[in-house]
Amino acid sequence: QPSAAEGLEAVYQLRLTGNGGDCWHLVVAQRQCRLMAGPASAPDVAITVSVEDWRELVAGRLDPFSAMFSGQLQVEGDMNLAMRLQALFGIG
């Protein structure tokens, strides 16, 4: 959602654990998003979640807040940026 990225400049790191997991980072700037393989050198927010739980989050079957409070989803860094992922990508 480019309009949700208006004025946003941030680096998100996403580490998916379990079978098929890996680490990527997203650079959001100028209403665009670039996905790159590997960890970011200095992410604004780092998210760790299992592959299975990520699929459930993206499909809207797992509430991000419930997942965080139950320990299924770990967030380090700027929590406000983490919450903006929902608007940027329609997650949850």
C-alpha cells in the first residue's frame, strides 16, 4: 500500500524460523519497498516468528497482538514501526 508508506523511511528485519525459514530485510523509503536477502546491518525493527505463524498472520488467522503476547512473535526495536506493517501490507 504505497499510500501507507507516505513519509515512512524504515528498515524492517524479518527472521522466519523453522522449516523453510530464513532472514530478509525490507527497506521502505519514498513510498517504495525493497526486499533483500539476509539480515540488515541496523534495522529499525526486527521481527522473529516461525514460518507457520507468519503464514497465519498474513492470512489474517492469527492476531499480531495475541501472537506477540503469547511469545509466538518477537519484536525488537520501534513498536510503532512494527504496527505499521499491518497497514503497509494488509497483515492481520
